[in-house]
Amino acid sequence: MDWRNFEQQWFAQASRALSALAAANPEERLYGAAFHLFYSDGAKVLAPAFAANVESAVRVEAWGSTRYEPPEWKWDVIDEASAAMASQYEALTAEFVGHQDRSDAILNDHDHAIARVCRALTSAGRKGDIHRALPADFVAVIIEGQRREDEMRALVRASVDPQVLASLPELAEQA
């Protein structure tokens, strides 16, 4: 798998989606993006959902805040971003199926590639390189609630630079 190309394509698609959301919603403060709903079975690897949220959509429920709960976000699945990655996931599936002896390593490589995409999105978003309306505390993160808690925490830490994570206490609690 050409992970460098994979990451570049995900970065481009996610950036395009975030820029379009920021442009279409100038009255909103788009503070975060996340990858979630990772899926693979023995025969297929699908693109994770890409999500984004704005401050006005954050709610406080009895169980806690929805700030870092992508299934509860305004845009919980941005279909265009994931759909644009279909050919990359066809190639990943072919590698996954063709190398069942390495399937866990392939999925691990995928997780780390998505983590690097998150770090790149956070950096570009904070500098205004994605859209000038993204705030200086914008963050992109992997929040995969379908994994064991220790795996989920490791993915949050892998996808967010330690200094950025330290500046976001509510997200840091998840890590």
C-alpha cells in the first residue's frame, strides 16, 4: 500500500470537505473534525466516517458533553470525503484479503496513516491553510468508540500532538 499517497488523498478530501463546510456556514465556529466508525471484516476494509462539528451543535447531556462524540455531531458522516476515497479502500481491501497473515498489521498501518492525516489537518487548520475561518484551536482526531477503551485512548493520542492535546482538557480526558 502506498501510504504516502493514501495520506495525501485523505488530507485533500478532508480539507476540501472542511473548507466547503466553513464557507457554507460562515456564522458557525467549526472547531473539530474526527474519523470514526472504522470497519473491516475478513473480506473488506471500508473508509471510516469523517465528521465535523460546530460550537452551536455541542450539547450537554446527562452522560456528558457531545463536544468529542462524533456520532452526535452536526455532520456525523460527510459522505463525499469517504466516497472520494473508494479506490484507495479497494486497493487496501485487496492487500488485506491477499495477505491475511498480515491483516492485523495492515489495519494497524491504516490507523497510523489516519492518525498522521489528523495531525496534518490540525496543523493546516490552525494555520488557516484549510479555510481562514477555522479557529486557532481547531483539532482533527480519531475517536473510535467501537474499540476497547485502551485502543481508543491510544488512537486519540496518536492522532493529536501532545501539546495540542494538553490544550484541550475535554479531549485529553479521553486520551
